[in-house]
Amino acid sequence: MAMGSDRKRGLGRGLSALMADVAETEEATRQGPTAADRLVPIERVVPNPEQPRKRFAAEDLEDLAGSIREKGIIQPLIVRAKGDQFEIVAGERRWRAAQQAQLHEIPVIVRDFTDVEVLEVAIVENIQRADLNAIEEAAGYRMLMDRFGHTQEKMAEALGKSRSHIANLLRLLQLPDSVLEFVRGGELSAGHARALIMARDPLQLARKVIQGRLSVRETEALVKKESAPEQGESTPRPTRETGEKDADTKALEGDLSAGLGMKVSLSHKPGQESGQMVIQYQSLDQLDELCRLLSVS
């Protein structure tokens, strides 16, 4: 078999081409259910088992079900054939609401997507949800980078986001899980979380912020005060001998990781000028991109 320059390398058609296909499909459906390929029995439609979104708000589903009872499904689901069934590529929320509305048939558009492309679309569909919180959005970007090797530039181009937006969200994932839960639960905003990245004890300060209902500016001032050298200290505290990294090192790792789109780890010996930086790539595309960046004069 000939191996041409268009040989697929793990990313199928590429994120931009894939999302353009989905966008074109959804644009065509805006004229109504007649744009669907077919109507299929709802029991023959099954969800994607690797769908990243696991929680669907009951109240939102009921509202959508009410709309479907009155007007039907305006935008058909995008599916792919799987044996005698149809697996959802995009539109699981509509499928769940249609079940509540007791529809017997639903409109679908059938597309030939690979397993990789199905998961990519599912992740991107979640990222583009209006009600997504900052941590869920950041986790979606991280999964696209780690699992599929997409760079920040590729994601920004395909999703219509700025690279700085993606980089700032990815930095939030440096925070402890307990702090991230506060953001997921709506107790802290993304702005509060960004301010806490530089804190020595993000969890302790997060609790103070929540208890005192502090603004983002007040949180930044609190972090700055905590990070200032204590009375009698002439220099900031160095990284401990145990190998625990200080906040500045973690922040720098996050900035480098976000900038490169690859995981970067810094190992700096306390009191010395030398150290080590390790860059981890997840695919040959990422290695190619890293070599290109390092060879730029």
C-alpha cells in the first residue's frame, strides 16, 4: 500500500477538519427535522460509552423534554452506525430528553466517524457548552492534548478560542483537587482560582476566601501577603530538601506546559544554579512540534 503525505497519524482528519464537518452538519439541520438522514426508533440509538459528560441536570432535561413534546427535535442527533444500532456522536442530552418526552422515533444524521473521532467530538461538544465551569473546560483541553496530541494552537484554531484563554484555564489544573472542587461547585470563580495558583497553601486560602466572600482583587492581595517573607526572613523560602516544589516552581511548570502544550517538569536544587527540565510528548506530532520550536534560531 502506498504511503502518501496524507497518511493519517492518529488524529484522523485533524481537529479543524473534523469540527468543520460537524459544524456543516449542524448548519444543515437548522431548517428543521426534514434535514435528517432518517427517523430511527429511539430504542436503536445508544449513547457513546466513552462520553466524558456523565452528569445531566434533571431540571434542564425536563425543560428540554417539554420543548420536544411541543415542537419535536429541531436539530437531529449526529450518530454513526454500529451493528444494527446507532451510537450517538453528538446530542446525548437531546436523546435523554426525547426519552422523557416518550418519543418513539428521533431524527438522525449518520456519519462515518472512527472511535478516535467520536471521542474528540464528544470532548469538544462538552467544551462548547455554555454552562461548563472553568475546571471542566480545562479538563477537556487537557484530554485533547494528552490523549490526542493536539497543541494549543490547533485547539484555538479549531474551536475559535484564543491561545491565552486555553493556557490560563490549563494553569488552573495545577491546584489541588479540593480547591478545584470549589470551582466545580460554584463556590470559587475562575478568577479566584487563578489568584490561588501562587499561594503556598491554596486550600487554606480558598477556605478563607469562601468564608469571607472575598473578591478576586482581595484574594490576590491575600495571596501576596501570604507569599511575602515573614519578619526576620531576608529571602523567600527555597524548595525543601524533601523534593517538594515551591509555588513559583509549580507556576513556572504550568506556564511552560501551557505554552508548549506538553507536560513540563522542573527539578531545581535548592541553593544552586543548576537543575533539570523534562518535557514529555504524547505523540510523534508533538515531538515534531517540539523539534521545530527548538530549532528556531
